[in-house]
Amino acid sequence: MKKTLNCTQEDNNIKTHMEFSKIISVTGKPGLFQVISQSKNSIIVESLTDKKRLAINSTQNVSLLENIAIYTYEEDVPLLEIFKSMHKKTEGKEAISHKESGKKLAAFFAEVLPNYDDERVYTSNIKKVIQWFNLLVNAGLDFTAIKEVIAEEKTEEA
């Protein structure tokens, strides 16, 4: 079986091409996964942390990260926008650990999304967002490239 990957080479490190639109979270399974293929009854995914592939049954609860948004006092903000803001704040590096105290997590999150609704966004939500961001940074997701792809898609629609 021949495997082909879309790769980019940066500083002699080969990073696998990832599409944000194919990154999912699976209830009951730690980490994030990239959708590789779909069949009638399951989804084939690859873990972003250990690159192991597995089949996710169609009855399991799966969330596409691009469909997740965070409550603010004005409008819901897509998770991707929050990740971009975190990427800018951390200069492309990992954010604070999701295991920090609730106060530190909330303070960091308030810097990234100042108007988030602290009555509807719980510490557990903030922990999950920060944990996911750090996983994506470690997996080599280029948040600046996502912006270009989205801009290209909008241009094509117009």
C-alpha cells in the first residue's frame, strides 16, 4: 500500500498538511483527530498526538472544531478566531498549560477573548480550548495559512 502525504518543509522539519475543517473531537476519547476517510457506518481518523488510526463508529458523538463557537456578550465567536488570537498572543508557541488554576486560565482567556460570557463559558470549556490549541500547535497546524485558505474560499464564492 502506497501512502502519500501533502507535506511542507520548514527548517528541515517535515510537517504533515492538516486541514482545520477536518479536525474533530470525539466524546470519550482524549485528544484531537483528523478525518482521513468516511464510510457508511464509521469515520477513519488519525490521532494528532500519536498518529494512530482508528475507526469511529457513527453512533459516537463527534464535533468538528470548525463548528464550535464560544459565547460572548455580543455574538458567538468561532473557535478558529479564538485559536488565531491565541496564536498571535503566543507568537505561534504553546499557550499556558490547561492544568493551571482556574483563575490563571480565565485571565489568559480574557486576554484572548475579552468579551467572553463568563456566566456561560465555564472553566472546563476554557481548559478544553487551551488544551486543543496546544495540541494543534504541537501537531504543526499553521494558523496563518488557514486565514489564507478561508480568504480564497470567500473570494471564489463572490
